[in-house]
Amino acid sequence: MQRVLSTYLFLNHRLTATLLEEISRAGFPQIEIFCSRYHFDYSSPQRARELGDWLEAHQLALHSLHAPTDRDTGPMRDSGLPVSISDPERVRRLDSVDEVKRALDVAETVPFRYLVQHICSSHDAMDARRWDAAFSSLEHLIVFAKQRGVTVVLENTPHEMATPPSLRRFIEETRLHDLRLCFDVGHAHIQDGVAAGIESMGDLVVTTHVHDNHGESDEHLLPFEGTVDWNAAAKLLSRGLPAVLELKEHLADVHAAEPAPALDALRAAHQALDRLENMLAAKPS
């Protein structure tokens, strides 16, 4: 099983060489970086060069970037300015597309395979105009990403526009066949369930987000701490897809200047994936 750790666990901290060293020492060979300017300033070529040096020094690979969802101005990400590629207002939409392109530009310095993209913001109301806006944005972003060796993948989120069936239908109706999907286990559990979500998204899934909850809110718990159907999730991961562990920062010490206490969270994360991998090994092929 490919093990990838999302830096979402440390979103309220700066991404540093020390933190990457601890992630590597905890047994994670690959990472997904959540694009928050406070956490990692993806718009800065200097930060991108530093990141490349740090990854090489600690023998880490950059699996993916998660596209920015907010224009954060500080550690608590409370700017209130969402990045939404489906905003019907053209100026705001184009501004959001430009923000995503800044993240994609990181690939010119540090190659990565996937950009995980939300089709809408959690603040967005359902509106038919948003489908057209999302199409316009993604038509452009797919080309921009492809020029940098990156595939754009849409993530199912707890929003009417972003359910697994909706995302599949969006790709089929728009014929944006270069798009792929990121199956978020926890989000599917809040919606119609993991098994139904996997069936809807099918062979378009190329990467995952792995976390748990109790079926009501997006808690981002360790696997097996909630009520997710991990047997169903294991069937998906048995295809050889990467298990990208996306945990919330309540598992780390968000008040520490440097998240050294997060070592415990990293160990717990590794143990949870051990358990999931054992489940996969026990299943008949």
C-alpha cells in the first residue's frame, strides 16, 4: 500500500525542514501538501526551491498538492475569502483560477503528479450557473496543469455539487476526459456511504483521502476511530491506489511554535495505516 501523509495535519504551522524530517522518520515516503499560504507559500518561487531541497534531503516525494480553498492571511485561516472555481461572478472566478495556477506553478520547481481540486466552496449555494463556471475554469486549468505534468483530480466533498455521482456526471457531460477523481473516504461516509461512492466514481479514481468520522460531520479522525466502512474502503485501496492520510490538526499541538508533540500523532497515523494494510493482506485476492 502506498503511504502518503497530507500536511493538513499541520495546517496551522509553517511547513519546515524539521517537520518534513519528522514525517520521513515516521515512515511516510510521500506527502501531499495542503496549499495554504501561511502553511506553505506556494506563490513564492523561493519557498518552492526550499521545498525541493528539503524533500531531497529527507528522501521524500511530493505526491500531490491540494489546491487552495481560502485566501488565508494567518494561522487560523479566517480571512473569509474562499477560492471557488465555480463562482458565477466572472472576476471572482478568474481570480480563483489564477490562485490555483500559482499552486500549479510549483511543479516547475518540484514535480508532483496530482492537483486535488474542490469543484466548489463549502460556502457556495447550489446554482446551475456554477456548473458552467466550473467547466470554464477546469477547461483552462486542465491544459495549464498538463503543461506542467500534473493531472487535475476532483475531490468529493460534503456539498450537493460534489457528491460522487455528481462528479462522475460532470465529467461525462462536459467531456473533460483528462479530469480524474480523488475519492475521499470520510466525505463519502457523510454522504451515501463508502461503497456507493466507490461504485459511482469507479475507474476514474486515481488517488484518495483517508480519514474517519461518525457519519455526521467532517471530523478527519484516524481510521477506525469513527464508523466508516473500512472493509469497503479496503476494496478500493486493494487496487493499488495511494492511501493519502488526511487528518485534522486536533491530533497535533496547534499551539506549539514547532509541532514537536505531533510525533505522537505521526506514530498513531502510521499505526492506523498498519492496521489498514493488515486488513488488505488478510483479504483474499
